[in-house]
Amino acid sequence: MDTTDSDSAATSATGAGTRSPDEAPAEIRHLIQQWNHLDELLAGLKRDDWATPTALPGWTVRDVVAHIAGTEHLLAGEPVPDVDLPDSVHEYVRNPIGELNEKFVQEARSLAVEDAFADFREVVAERTMQLSEMTAEDLEAETDSPVGRVPFRRFMGVRVFDCWVHEDDIRHALGMTHHLDSGVGRFALEEIVRALPRIVGKNAGAPDGSRVRFRVKGGSDTDPSLATDVLVAGRAGLVDVDDSARVTVELVFDTPTFVRAATGRISAEPGNGVEISGDEDLGRRILESMAFTI
């Protein structure tokens, strides 16, 4: 964790709650840091920036912010807005979670930009206080989440990833660089790594005995790099890179392409941020199956 992130988290957490951020699990520390990063980004936007379309169908920058805030309103115990969705949203809303998200977005569209930003700040402050007051037992209690029934702490790790990806959505829409190699960025990338066995084994249908290597080079000095293998042995699972082992196919990404392909923002193509060596057919099936987020 770099000093800037740590100090920023300490300011927010100790100002809103009772637990020192150093005592909180990594998931909570990174979530508070990510909220701080978003706050800094949004505070520097011009009014017109909020109306910029993003890669998410139907959503502008302000809609992405409303979605982030809406999820935190829900986690704070507030009800889902009782609003009717226009027919147009069914072009991109295809499941109950999408409908729930869209209701918060639709409700926030009546707010002025200043009020939308204030709403984000208020709900983040409320959630920071709630998290700081949770006991160790609360954080380990099983709860429903987008990745199944998991400890609440693990759910907050998913929230780190979601908020981090949405910061990337906003920055990409506005032509800004996203410095992915932060403590939060490295933590969030692990969420994609966890999904790789399902992408390879279930989604792409890699045959038994396949060994698929993923390398992420980083697109700049500020992007993290990683390397991992997925071995299909009955079931697909993550294994350490073994340079002495025969690799069925290797995919080498730059970091932005890896993130945006895994989150469904783009369809990755060989020669455009990713290269395939080995079994090209399997490699292409994996690229076509990369998107794993809802």
C-alpha cells in the first residue's frame, strides 16, 4: 500500500468511525481508499463531463456514479426506489440485478450534478461509519453477494473491484489515464484472476489436460503485471507458472485490455492489446469468453 492511499484512508475512516483503518481487514481498507479515489476524480470534473456517455450501454458518467451510490444506499439498509423503468432500458437490462441497479440510476437522474455528487459523498460517509463499527464477527458472517454466499468481508472485496472498474469506466469515457498499479488496483485485479478457471474451463470449454497461461505485461509504468496458469485436470484451477511445463496456449495482454475484456467493456482481438501463441482456436474461444461480470 502506498503512503498516499494509506493516509487518505486514515482520514476518512477515523473521521467517520471508531476503528483505526490499520485494524480493518484489507477489503475494508481498500474499499475506503477506492471511495477516496473516486471522490478526488469526481471533484475535478467539469459539469459537462457528467453527461459523457460511457462504455456501459445507456449510462453516462453521472449514471455510473448513481449506480455506485445506489448500491451503497442498498447496503446501508435503504429500500430500492419505487420507480417505473422506461421500455428503452430493456435493450441493455437483462436480469433482476440489472433492473435493481437501473432503478437507482433512474431515480438519480432528476438530481442536479452538485446534488448527485453530494449524494455519493453522503452515502459513502454513512457506509464508512457502518463498516468502522462492525465487529470481527460481523465481518466474517455469511451473506449473499454477487459471488454467492460468502463472508461479509469477502463481499466488500467484490465492492472494491466494482468501484475500481467503474472508476476505469469514467476515466476511459473522459480520455483520462487510469493508474492501475495502485494498492487498490492490484487487489482488484485478483478478482479477475479468481474468475480465470471458470472462463477457461466452463465458458471456453478447454479440454482436460489443457494448460493456459495468462500474462499481463502492463501498458505503462503505472500498470501492474502478472502471470498465472490455469490447468484443466478434471476441473480448471489456478496453478503457479511452470516454465518447464507444456503450455497449450498463452495469452499475453496489456493491462487495460485485460481489465476491459474481463469486464465486458470490449471484445479482445489478437493484435489489439493481446497476443495468442499455441492453440489459436482455444485462445480465441477464451477471448470470446472473457467477460465474467454481471
